[in-house]
Amino acid sequence: MTTVHPYARRLFLKSLALSTVATLPATNFAQGVAPAERHFDPQPGKWRTFEVTTRVDIVAPQGATRVWLPIASVNTDWQKSMESAYSSNGKAKLTADGQDGARMLYVEFAMGEAKPYVELTSRIQTRNRAVDWHVKNSPAEDAATLKYWTRSTELLPINGVVRETAIQATQGAHTDVQKVQKLYNWIVANTFREPKVKGCGEGDIKTMLETGNLGGKCADLNALFVGLCRSVGVPARDVYGLRLVPSAFGYKELGGNPASLKGAQHCRAEVYLNGYGWVAMDPADVTKVMRQETPEWIKSAQNAIVRPVNHALFGGWEGNWMAYNVAHDVKLPHSTGPALGFLMYPVAENASGRLNSYAPDDFKYQISAREIST
């Protein structure tokens, strides 16, 4: 007999209750009328080309300073990571982590350098993603690769309360597609966007489940989705990146301001499904729309504003976002600090230790994007 963790049981019962509530008609209670249905339906099509520039200035250097800047490392049928160029008054070189191939620019500044700076410009192409659930034509992935993406990591354990929660949430599912759908729905029903969390969150999914505190941001909520998928044998991974420009569908929370992207980092997810290959997922963005798209917190995924996003982000996403990498537990070359859960922000260290990547004004970095007509 399987012993069910008390938190897993409580959260599962909560999800059933919320699922029942979610079937009620979406209503604007303030006005007593149902809001108009919004449109959100990104489909594969034309490629868009962007130049993304990151500029770092160390305003108060202390001793020798080191900087690491993530570089787009993903080349797929939805993104092309192209050339990069940089300038700096330090010693710079392109490098990568030794595990998942996350590319980065590493810069060392001499102790006497009064105004360390580095500027990196990369060119990428992106386009929308959407899986066709009626067609299975994707070639099979290598078995060793799929096994790798079901592994446990420090922040993504796949046993204990994580597996117990996933088993409860996927009751009645017989295929991987059904399991993933149930887990996606579970994230939307049980977790919530917490704007007070710094940056994109930390992704400590075991602590989230054990404490019952399921509020967070994308690196928390999508990490929880990935961990739950892995725990029931479905290959899954986080994809770390950056919003570049506004959404073409008018959702203000699903786009970025290209003139200033220093807070536009966003983590998404992928799952591997036989016949479909790697499929896009983003339940965290559903919760973001629910919490922040309107002045009132929308509590139902069946609300007319949320429903099209909830539908489209199960199997797709909009190409106004670029991916840096899919790396987890990143060990920065030449770093004296601990490994990072992920590399999605500029990172710097000096004699006092690692600077706060979530404080770009103190750290003094700026990120911008420019779309190029081709």
C-alpha cells in the first residue's frame, strides 16, 4: 500500500475543489457581465530576427572582478542562435558550462581597473510554437537523452513528496499526454503567481510542496511542473530565457519592453511526448495572466481573459521570447561561489563575493533588444 504524504493529499483535494470551481461560467462580478473572449493563438510561421544587447558596468569594483553573461545556446525548429560580438576593458572569452552546454561570455577585470565594463550583442531568430495534436511525425529521441531529462537534481528531486503529489494528480491518466495535461492543470489550479518573489524565484520544489507555500514565479512554478513530470517518468526540462518585445495578442504580461529588458527574464518548460517530440509548455504564464493581467486577481482558468492563454500554452508559446539554455545546477567556470540553479541573469563576483543579479541598478546592467527586418 502506498503511503501518501499529508501535504500531497491536501493539495490534491484542493485541486479537485478548484477544478470544480473552474467549470463555472467566467463572470466579471464587478459589472455583473461576462468579459469578452480574448484571442491568444500563436502558430508557427515567419521567423523574426533580433539583436539583443547586454551592458554591464561595475560601479564599485573591489579587487579582481569576474562577470558571466548568458548567451543564447539553443538551435531548434523554433529558435536559431546566431553570432555574438562583444567589447570590454577586461579579458573576455566565450565559454560554456561542462554539463548542459550553456554558453556564456566570461570576463576577468584587473584589480586596478576603475570602471570595468562589458557589452555583449547577440543575434537570434525566433518564431511561434504550437504542436499539432492530430499529427504524430516527430522522430524518436535518443534513449540516453530522454533518461537524462528524467533525472533528479538538487532543486528538482523526483521522489518523496514530489512523486506522491504527481501520482495523486495523475490518477486516471493512462498515456504521457494525459499525465502531462493533468499536471499542467494541477499547476494552474493549485499554484499562484507571487509578485513579491525576487527575480524569477529559486525553484526549490521540495520545500514548496512540504510547506504548502505554492506561490512563486516562473522558475518556481514551471520547475514544479518539470519535477512532477519527471517523477512519473515523463522527460521534461526548464528552458531559461528572456522576453524581447510586446505580445502580438495584446497581453501586457506576456511581453517585454525592448528598450529595457533587465526584468524580462522568463523560464518556460518542455516535455517529451512520443510522436510529438519536445513540446512547449508554460503553466506559469497562465498564473501570471490570472494574477497580473487585470487589476483584479482572476481565480478561474475558465475566465475569458485566461482561457485562450491556458489552452495555447499547453503545447505552444509565442516567439517574442528567446531561450538562453536548458541548463540546471550550473557551475560557472573560474567562479569561487556555489553552483547556480540556472543561468538566466548576468552574474558577477568581486572580493566581497557574488553580486545580486536581481538588483540590476545596484549591479548596473541593462538589456535591450532590437528587431531587424530581413
